[in-house]
Amino acid sequence: MNKTLLSILAAMSLYGSATAFAADWQTQVDQFIAAGEFAKAEQLMAKLPKKTRQAQAVTIDSLQTIMRRIRKDFNITPEQGAAMIRAKMPEATDEQIQNWKRAKALEVMNIDGKEWWFRKSVGNLWLLGDEFAEQNAAERDQTYQTRRRYYLEAMRSPADRNGVRDWRLVNITFTLDVNADAVPAGETIRCWMPFPYPNIRQREIRYNGGNREAVFSHNTKHHTVYMEAVAEAGKPTHFEYNFTYEVGERHFAQQDLLAMLEPYDVNNPMYKRYTGDEPRHVIITDKMRALAREIVGDEENPVLQAAKIFEWISRFPWAGAREYSTLANIPEYVLENKHGDCGQVALLYITLVRSLGIPARWESGYMLHPGEVNYHDWAETYFEGIGWVSTDPSFGRSSVGTPMNSYYTTGIDLYRMASNEGVGDRLDPPKTFIRSETVDFQPGEVEWRGGNLYYDQWDSHFEVNSITPLDKLIR
């Protein structure tokens, strides 16, 4: 981590008051965490005056939580990691393992003077190591063939006046279960869960009921259903609700965008908002501007510039990600480690195109592709004269060099449920303690008056009950 966690947490307003953040003790703790000197950070906070500990209790809890999450992510010893590699690849040598570390194909961190491997590092090795490129290319081709079928399926339907086609009705049940005795009996459990929002590709959103009273979020980038329940001794606490919405496919051919494109209105507040910084992960530095300019060269057309950025990012392989809450700046992390998951490359894309004066923003939720239902993040790019256009840098990785090379550059399939239109925003109703996921919002968030409940204390499930073409429904 090469930026202060202090500024991260302050900018994110993850907990209570953000006052007194310039305090020397916080700066020192933050520096210790960044250097992997967790014991020193804990010792310093333990020696704080009682009044300071009381006034900054949630701040201290958040900093301690960050360290616990890093330890959870980096929990494999070098000996264990080497044994895991050799269980799959007996011929692997110590020299090879060291080379993989240097190439960032194996992610390691030193904590309190001891080397620890990222818990997903061995699995990621088979995605990142040069030795496995041929196998990965074959898997990408298989993925491309599947996604091409979705595209051809959508193209059988005519587009409406907004360019959306193949509308479907989706029915989803979301459940979240808090472990028995995770919270003392009689205490109130507070739970936030995802919900779609209306946009050009999503409409007719209906909440069909749940097992508890529901409150819906307002004026936040994370759209949620909020429920409360009183914990009972020895029993898990169950939250459940059902909803439907209509969703469609939308894409633009590059030549059509070029024909419709108009000059940006740089005085428009929307333009300024989506070409500026969005702390903590979209920060337009001189380094980002220089990189973006290097990628696009002499090209000045925004449509073609965005396409060049998209294609360049598509070269970064996918790998299982660290907890976002422990990363100081995700785009810089991708550049340093030369890989990223869907959200990480989406944030890099947004940062780079904004560096060129092209508005871009985040969108995320779930991918609903048959057999592949999962969390997913993508982006949108704004072109004057057209509006917001979806772009999915992660899915683009499977289409590079194929006839669908530009599809996900300026389009998206219908198998989506978008619940977030930005990152790192507050929840509504407000959450007291640091979130389990401080950037995105997909599995849910849970807390009680004693603190946040992390993922190991509850489990959520997103069940797609049906995806039905509208023309097959009986009206």
C-alpha cells in the first residue's frame, strides 16, 4: 500500500466523524500498516490516552479491521505455498517460485518481518504464469464462443428507440443468513442487501415482498433493501425478499458512434463531475495522464481513444482479487501487479479515459449468465450526442482478436442486474462501522451495535428464478 490508509478512510467517510484525521498518531499508525508493521501499529494505538481511545473508538476499530483483513488475505506461509504449487506441479523449482514472485504471478507481503502469501496466489498462478498461457487462451476461446451465442440471440430482436433489444423479465430471490450467536440474543441485527435501479436497460422494477419490513435507499449510489431483526440464541437470523425487473441488451457499432458524436460541453456540471477525481480509487494524476496519452498516441477522437484504452486494458489477465478495502488505490494496484479482476480493470478504465477528458462512471451488480451467476462490475462511457454507453473491460478480455472485438467496448449483454451506479458511497440508512466491502456493494452488509459483521459471520445467496422473454409472457 503506497498511499495513506488515513486519507482513504477519511475520504470514504466509512465511520462516524472524520474529525481530527491530521492527528500524528493516526498518520504514524497508517505508515506502520503500509509498511506491514502491524505490531507497532497496535502498540501505538494501545498506548493512546483513554480520552483519545474513547473519542476515536470507531476510527481505531476501522484501522484494526484493515489489519485483520490483510492478515486474512495473506495467510499462507512460503512453505505451505510451495507445497501447494508442487502438489499440482511437482517439477516446480525454488528458482521458478522466486521468478513467479518477481513477476507478480505470486503475490506476497511481509507482515511484521515475515513473508506471507496471498490466499488466492497459488490459484492465480495458473492464470498469470507465462507457462500456462496456451491453456488460458483455450479457455478464453471457449468463453468467447459462449458469449457470442448471447449476442446472436439478442440480435434476433429489433432494437427500440433507445437501442435496447431482447427485453426479458427477471425474477430473483435474495437471502442472507447471519450465523447463530454471531450477535448476542436480544440485540438488533442491521442488514443492507442489493436492489436494482431504473436506467436505460432496466425498467419495471417491482419489490414482491420479503420476510421482514423493508426500507429502500434514497440518494445514494448503492441501491439497497434494508431490514432489521432481533437475534435469538442458538438460531441463525434469516433475511429474504423477492423482486422482478425487465432488462435488455444494448450496444453500438463504432461507426454509428462516430457518425453521431458531437463536441463535449465542457461547462456542463455532469461533464466536470465525470472527468474529475472520485476518491479514493479514481485519482487523475500526472502518471495516469501520461499513460493514457501514451496508449492513445495522436488519436483525438473520444470514441477511438476510449477504444484504445479498452483494448490496452484487455491485455491484463483476470485473477482472484484481494479485499478491495485493503487496497489504497485500485488502478495503481492493477498497473503494479499486471492483473486485475472485473472491478479493478473497470476502475483503471474509468481513470484512464477521464484522464483524457472523456466522462466515465461505474456500474455493478450481478452477472446472470446461465451457469455463471456471480458478482460483476463494469463501466459506462459518455459520448456527447449519444449519451451513456456501457463498456465491460473484463468481458472484453475474451473477445480480443475475435469478430466480437468491439462488442463489449460499446455494449453489454442483457444478463445483468445493476444495483450500483458508483463506488464508495454511504449506505442508506447510514452504517455506523466500516463496511465489509468499502468500494462495491453486492453480497450485502451486516452490523449490530457492537460492530460490523464480516463475511465469515453470515452468508448471502442470489437466486435467479427465471429470465423470460417478454414476448413469451401472457399479458
